[in-house]
Amino acid sequence: EHDLNSERSEVNYSQAAARLAEASAQLRTIEELRKRARSLG
């Protein structure tokens, strides 16, 4: 049971890390687009 729990929390951590990476990539893209829009305007 202990092994299952640790395995499950590792999976949850992996999913959370993947979502975090995805979110920060999206934020970076948005910031980049804003900078470009500012330089165009």
C-alpha cells in the first residue's frame, strides 16, 4: 500500500509539473506578444 501511495503521488507531481511548465510557457508567449504589440504601436 505504501508503494502504491508513493507511486501515485509521483504521478500527481509529474502532472502538476507538466501543467506548470505549460502554463509558464503560455505566459511567456503572451508576454512576448505584448512586447511585439507595443513595439508595433
